[in-house]
Amino acid sequence: MAPINGKENKSFISIEEGIDVLRTQTIDVFSKNKFKKGFANILLPYQFKKSYKKFWRNNKIDLIIVATPSVMFADFISYVKKETQAKVLLMQKDIFPQNAVDLGFMKKDGLTYNFFKKNEVKLLSTADFIGCTSPGNIDYLLKHNDFLNDRKVKLLYNSANLLEFSSDQNIRSKYHLENKFVVVFGGNMGKPQQLENVLSLARKCTVYSNVQFLVIGTGTEVEDLKKEAQKLELKNLQFIAKVPREEYFELLSNCNMGLISLHQNFTVPNTPMKLNDYLNAGIPVLASIDRSNDLGIILEKNRMGKFAYADSPEDLFSVFKELYEDESKCRELGKNGKKFCLENLSADKSYETILEIIKSV
């Protein structure tokens, strides 16, 4: 099942790559207006339930797979589980609502928080197995939910269909990156990314004439970032709003380093999807992370990147300098990351892991 926000005021079944997909008419769940987006996500499970009853109620269902951050599916998933006796796999991508509390979007134990927390607990309880994106995620869930156990909570990395990358240098010419050491930051740009640390690093890197930052994506904070970069007269920052997906991956493979930035106030481990893209591209990862995150441990244990804590931006520059001045180490980290990606982060690997989890129960 998936939402659709089109002109047709009805739900329908669509055949997509040989699979029946129940497209459910909804309000725009991807709206840039946070109030509209929030309201749309609250309505979503009720619209899904109505659509399910109309089209799929008599279908035989063996396995239900649902992913966070939307905890609002709790009642709907519980309903379908009772109707079908199916097993439920929860792919725990984000820990919500705690991450919203960390960023000041809601108050701990407030009315809104308690509403979402109730749904989170129900969703976790309904799941027969829970796949977490890192060992730190597993530890957090077990520590903060005493009704869970390690037989139910398993490691399931973020995954995607991996693409072959091109080393064609023409892409560098297209974006005026010839003879540059390119640091790329791709993806959403909002409060969770603490973009002031990206700006701080770019500012410090002006001491290197060949270092260029490539910032690709959109988000609520991007315009403020652009204005601040202009104010500081940072000419080593290049902004690109959108790039076709295949071209984006080609561009990544011709960069020298992938940058991750997460807010220092997070108290929950978070594994951003951009990590997969960087590792797949075979480039080393430089991460600025909160102190609750185990991403740094994963990077250094597997020798595929380096990290600093987001509350110490000076350390981030020191780590960057270490990598920038050691070209052979950068290549080694990139090669190790590519190997880790192929072995652990492909869609095929996730499929195998999910089957193993189901069989174990």
C-alpha cells in the first residue's frame, strides 16, 4: 500500500513492476507545509484502512512490512494483523517522537508527545520482529522499552538497489569541479542536519584553494544557508537543488569525500540514507554526529570514514585535514566502504536478512 496525491479523487490498484500496489488517495503527505504534512500523516492510517477494506480485505496476507518514522500506522497494522493472522516486520528507521523532542519540536510528556508515544508503543508491541539500522538503535530500543527482548529486535541495515558508478570526468567539467578536492553533502537540509557545522567547515577550508563543497538537495534551512554563505563570501560552496538520480550517483563517484551532519541535541541513534550513497560511490565518509550515535563506531570499526562530535566543530576540521592530506588513506577508506556496502547494504542482502529473521521466529 502507498499514498497517492493526484487529481483523481479515488484509490485504485496499480500494477508496478509486476506487483499489485494499492494506491490510496490522501492529502499530500510530502507537503512542505509542516501543519498540512502533519495532518495528512494523522489521517493516513484511516484512509489506508478504508482502502484496505474496499480492495484487499479478502486477500491472503502472510507478512506485513511497515517502516517508521510514521507511528500512526499502529492501529491500522494491528487491525490487519488480527484480520489476517499475518506476522509483522517493523523497519525501525527513526525513533519518533523522541527525535522531535530532541530538536524542540514538541515537549516531553506534553499532549502531542503522549499521543505519538502511545502509538509508538502500540506499533512496537504489535510487531513480531523489529529491524534496526545499527547496533546502537537496538540498544536504545531495548533500554527504553522493557517489553522488548533481543529475540524480537534484530539488525537490519538501511538498504537500496545499488548502482554502478561511472568514473567519467566529464561530470566534473559540467559542474566546474576540475582539479578540485570535492566534498559533497547530499540530501535533505533541515534542522536535524545542523547545517551551521557544514558552513563552519567550509569556512575553515578556505585555507585550501582547491577544496570545493558541493551541497545538493532542498529543505527548510537551505535558503538561510545560502544567505549566510553569501554574507561570509564563501566561494567554495556550490548549491544544486536537484540532480537526476543516475546523474547524482555519477557525480558522487567523482567526488573525494561524503559529508554527514547530524544535530548535536539528538539522544537517539540515527543512520541517514546518504551514508549508503557515499559508500556505494566508493568515497570516504566524514561525519559530524551527536554523542548518542554509534555511526562513528561503525565508520571507524570498518575503516570507511572518520567522525567528530557535532558539539565540537573544531574537531571536524582537524579530522578533515587528516584525510585531505593523506590521499592514499582516502582511497583506502573509500575502497573499504564500497566493500561494506556491497556485503551489507544491498536490497538483496536486506531480503536475505528479513527471511532469516522470519525463520528465526
